[in-house]
Amino acid sequence: MSNGILLALIAYASYSFSDAVIKSLGGQFTVFEIGFFSTLFAGCFLFFTKSGDERWRDFWRTKRPWAVQARALAGIAS
């Protein structure tokens, strides 16, 4: 099995798991609390995506900043 298929299966499973957890917590917490904690836990995996020889400043730098600005403007316009 190739790495891409395995990664896709892991992504599908994690999405299903997070969807079930969010639906089970929906009656106990507000939408903002659920959004905050799901973003916080998802951000923990960010540390595993950076290579060892890369600096954090370079990790956040985009290769096409104009595309990011165009997406932001499209989001504001819609």
C-alpha cells in the first residue's frame, strides 16, 4: 500500500473521530469552546511537520504571498 493511500485513510479516520467527538460535546459546550479546543489539539501536530534543519521563521513564510492575499480578498468579497 502506498504512503498516499495510507495517509488518506488516516485522514478519513481522524476526520470521522473528530466529527463524532464534536457532535457528542455539542450539548455541553458552546460553539466557540469546541472550535478553540479542536484548533488547539490540531495545532499540536504542527510541530511534527517541520523538518529539523528548517527555522520557524522560514516555516511560516509562504512561497506565493500574492495567492494568500487573493484568497483573503475573495473571502472578504463573498
